[in-house]
Amino acid sequence: MATPTNLPPPAAAAAPLADLLESATFAPPAPAPPHPTPAAILSAWSHLRAATPSSPSTLAALETLHLHRRSLHLSSAHLELLLPLLPLHPRLVTPLLATAPHLLPASSLPLASLPLSPRLLLLGTLATAKRTKSSTSNSSSGRPSTGNLGSDHDGDDPVVAVSRILEDLEQESESCDGIDHLALAGIGYALASADELRFGRITGSLVRICGRIGNLGVGVRMLKLMEWLVLGFVESRKMRNVQVLLEVISPEKCESEGYVLFPVVMAACGALRALRVAAVRLRLDFDPKLKEAPERTIRFAAERATVEGIHDDDLHRILLQCVALGLVRCGQVTFHESVLKCVCMALLEELLPLPRLLRISVKSPDGNSAELAKDQVKQHQDSILFREAGPVTGILCNQYSFADEKAKDYVETRVCEYAQELYHHLRAAVLLHQAKRKDLLAEVDKIADAAFFMIVVFSAEITKHRMDANLPGGLRPEVAVRILVAFSCVEHLRRLRLPEYTEAIRHAVIVNQENASASALFVESMPSCAELTSKPDLLTLDRTRYNYYMDEVQTSRILFYMRVMPTCITLIPDHIIRDKLAPVMFLYIQHSNDKVTRAAHSMMVSFLSSGTDTDQDDREALKEQLAFDYIGRSLEVYPGVTPFEGLASGVVALVRHLPAKSPAILFCVHSLVVKAKELCSTAMVQDRSLWRSWEESTEPCKKISELLLRLIFLIDIQSFSYLLKELAEFVTWLPKEGQDVLLDDMHASVADSDDVIRKPVLVSWLQSLSYISSQANVRESRNSNTKNARSAGGVELSINRTVARL
């Protein structure tokens, strides 16, 4: 098994137990503040001598001493100043007294008047002092009396006193609210000093009390406490206490006692971590059964977490959280299906609960739901759950790597469903808040980034185990589709191109483009036109019209599909292309987002260039059918929306891959000429120097004209004559300046051509067209007078006949 990372320092160098337990996180204790100046410490003691116990200067002096308590070395004289202040300032004085357990006068401590937490810490400190004294004197007799403890337990051993206090708490005669880090430190000191029988009783009471509190912070502190205890027992060779602890938290004991399981599993993880740390630090080889015992408890708790209760139940949620966080601290455990499922549930529902937070933000747009959601998002960012999401993802991947096919399917499905749920909620939240609550979305992004990384890292792990035909399970096409669908749902969150992302998508695309059923499933997973043009179900847009152009999250998802689709277009059945893919493509080919329209044109080019392994005639007929819509919708929004490069690539693919003299090719040529005339008309009105600056011009009309000239050498021979006829009509329609410019361009293109079949025809055609153009201009100037209109009409008729012959 893996050794836990971030090994703690040896016990001698460790911080006091109260400091270790102060934070309900796994971060190491904060370092002691810089050493104070002697003057500051002397001044604090002086204030304690001179001031009254309740004065502000006394409080300030105690705070200074408390802050630097790790640097202090107390004497009996110091204790004489502190003890009178104990009833008034117990939380400041008690940690100071705990630094000098050998000086504590048990008979004069006012324990009964103290709050629960300081009382337990002082009792634990007394137990430590007694144990140290007993060890020093090497006494083999029973425990000596500590004198009057000043409580209801007069004459008792401090360990017994702690045990009785906890028993009273169990019977609810005292509130459990005081069980904080100071109280747990006192209990820990008492446990370290207890005999086997009392150790078992106190541990059982502590587990039951912590279960009643029902707080994740208590669970985290329980793990750190048990790690501290077990490590101390191993170093002092008190292995029997370790065995007693493992018996108290065993699955059998849990069932018989009816323990709430979250403190139990944290205790087990703390014990397991301590055993692994001790094995490395002290070079010990423990009995395998000893290390197996806490793992049995972890598996038991994980199994209960996956089958018990409603997921919204607080104790159930805390149990999920504790299993996941506990495994982060103790390292990997032997694979078990319940552990894998529990970690998966915890990661998706508790550590990265973004769908739930987003759902809150859209509940009541006119109310305070957005502000409530923002507060909860920031609170979660500061929590230990969010900080440990990355390591828990590693635990998930490790457990997954050892899982059987059934367990793998379960986790893959859960992660894919999580990605889809995240997409639906994020889409609604961004639509609702992108205008007025960008502050909320900025906070959401921090958790969303973590969710994206989790999905990517887990998908990369999937590719190692499910995307290799040589593995026992073989290649799993449906798994590739799950990865692609999940990635499409979180495309809006992709800021960086991670190596794991690249590797996962590369494997998924390869599988997709080699498997027809996977390709079909992938296309079917794409939202339909009806879904794309409808507002999210979660959203109520009062007095606001939904505009799918503004739907950023949805646009990112469709863009992902359009980028991946060309890789598998050949395998997609024609009916799916016609009924599902083409409507979406033509909807988004007029999208205001340039990336989307370019991707739509690229997908059309891939389709026009594709073949099929089944019925090639059906594919060609479908190409012909869709080409009409493609040209019509593209030119309808050119210029402005349609990028010229996308249009040009689509036109070239169309004339290259459709059958010779296809009606769609002829329609394309005619539509381009009509568009060229329309654009030239507009440009000539707006720019009277258009033809004189034609060479440097970037006008859309020039781009379309150049595209038409380019088609001369690309179009099939059977459509060639139709193209020349349309070009001749276009050229003769232009004014003289325009005719001269285009004729010069065509002459240059033909002169540079090495097409031995078309060039002779084009040379003759250009000569005739040039002659007609010149004659038409001469006759137009001669017959400009209205009384010669009849003659001019005859010339026009003659020109039209000549153009037709050309």
C-alpha cells in the first residue's frame, strides 16, 4: 500500500496536541510566532502582578503570553500569577498551564468551576504529569493518588475523571457543545495515560459523543488525534493499546454499539496513517492483520455510506466526506467496490457540489438567491472539502484502476452524468447572471475549474484501461462516447489544453472514427435544434426573449461537436446526418460567433469530401440535397456573418466532390454570380474609385469575383460551359472600368495556367468576350441618344446572343 505523503515530524519536535488539533484541516499547525522581545514578556508579567484580574491590561497581557506560549518556560512563581486568573480567563490561562504539567498543583485547581473544554484539558495535563512522574520513578505499583481534584470526582485519578465526564456527556446531562480542540487535546492526553480498560471506555464514549455532534471538523480532529495517539503508542511500544483501539472501531463493534460511523472511519484512517508513518520512520514491519484492521473499518463505513439513508441527510453527507478525506490522509487502501463508489459519490456531491450551488443561484432571480449562492460558493472555496478535491480525484483514479467492469461502468456513468448536470446548471446560471452578477460567476469559475480538471484527469485514467484493444476488456466504443460527451459539456470551462485532456480526447476520437456505432451514438448525443433554440428548463426569463446566440455555454458545447464531428463523418449513417446533424449545422452556420460559423463550414467541407462504406449513391444524393441549403444560407449572410474562407472552402469542396454537371453545382455558380452583382452594385455606389483601386481592394465583391475566376480551373468539364456563360453575363453587366479590370484578371489567370485542356478554350473565349465587351462599349457610346434606342436594343440583343454562344 502507498505510504501517506506529508509525514509528520517526530513526536519530540511536534507542536502541542492542542495546537495540532486547533485547525479543522490537514494543514500543519501554524508555526510559532517570532520570539518576543524580553521586554514584551517582562512587561506582560508585570501587568499581571500590578493590575486587577478583570482589567483590560490583564486581558492584553494574557493574550500576549498566550500568543507566545510555545516560547515560555514557566516557573512556580508564574503559576502563582496565573492560577487566580483561571476562573476569569479559562481559555487563555489553561493552555499556558498545560505547557508546564509538572508544576500543576492538582489539589488547588478549581476544576469544577471551569467550562468543559478547559476542565478536560487540565485533567489531561494532570494525567500526563502523573504518567511522567510514574515513568521517572520506575514505579511498578498502582497509580498514586493525585489528591483533591476540586470536582464531583474528588480523590479520582484524572483519567477516571475524564472518563466520568464523557459518560455524563453521553447521558446528555451536559451539553456536547464544548468539545473543541482544547477538550479533544485533554481527552487525548488522558487516553495516552490510560490503561487498556479505561482506554477502551474513553474511546467508545468519545466516538459516541462525536457522532452526536455531527460535524466534519470534529471528524478531522478525530483523525489527527488518533494518528497522534497511535504514533505515540508505537514509539513507546504500547501496541496493546493500538489493538484495543482497533477493536473498539471494528465493524463488529460498530454494529453492536450502533455507532455513528463518521468518527469511526476517521479514527480508522488516523490509525492506518500512523502505522504507515511509523513503519517508514522506525523501520518496523507490522503484522499484516494489524494493518488490515483499519482497512476493514474503512470498507465497512464506505459500504454503509453507499447503501444507507437519503443523500441529503446531514450525517450521511458527513460520512461521505469523512471517507474521502480520511483516505487522502492515510493513503491508498486495497480496492473494494464500496470504497470506489463512496469516493465517487463524495467527490461529485460533496467536494465539487457545483450543480447544487448553481441551482441555488437560479431559483429566484428577483430575490436574494444569487447572493446566497455567492456566499455558499465562497464558503465552500475556503473549506477543507474543496482544498482536498485534487487528492481525492487521485484516490478515485487509483481505486478505478483496480475495479472490475461493472464498477468501472458505474463510476464512468456517474462522472458523465455529473458533467451533463453541470452543463445544464451552468448554462442557466451564465445566461441569467452574465449581465449583472459577474462577481458570482467569477467565484463559480474557481470551483468550475476544479470540476473540469477532475473530469479531465479521470477521463485520462479511463483511456489507460478502456481504450486499448489489447487489454482483457477489449476496446469499449461506448466509453469513448462517454468521454466525448463529458468533454462537450465542460468545453466552456476549458482554459488550458492540458496533456491529460489531449491524451484522452485523442484516444476517444480514434475509437470514434473507427467504429460506426460509436459515431452514431456521439451524433445522437448532440442537442437537437429544438433544444438549442429553447431556454434552459431551469430558467425563467421574465420579459426577456431567449436568444440562443447569447448562450455561451451551449455555444461552446456545439463548437466541440463541430470540431470532433469531421473525424467520423464517413461512418455516420445518412439518415442521422439528414435528420440530426444537418439541421444543427445549418442553424449554426449563421451564428454570430466566428468560431462557430468557421467550424460549421469545416464540417460541411468534411461531409462533402466524405465517402461511405455502404451505399455511395445515397451519400451523393444527400450531398446534392444539402448543398442547395448550404449555398443559400451561407450567401444569405455574406458578408457580415459568413467568413469568406469558410465559404470558399465549402464552394471548392462542392464543385470537386459532387457529380459532374450536378444541379447543385450549377445553382452554386448562379448564386455566386447573383451575389457578385449585388455586392458590386453596392460597392460602386459607396466607392466611386472601386475599379481604380481594385488591386488593393478587400471588398467582399472582389473576393466573390476572384472565387468565380478560381472555379474556372476547378469545375468539372460538363459544368464548364455553364460557368463561362454566367461569367460572360457578369462581365458584360459591369461598367467599362469593371469589365477591363476583370478581363485583365482573367487574362493573367489563363496565361499562368498549365491546364492543356481548358487553356485553349479559355483563350478563344476571352478573345471573344473582350471583343464583345469593346464593341458593346463603342455602340453604347454611339447610341446613347434616345432616338437611337431601337438600334441600341438591336445591339444588346446581338450581344446577348453572342454571350449565349460563348
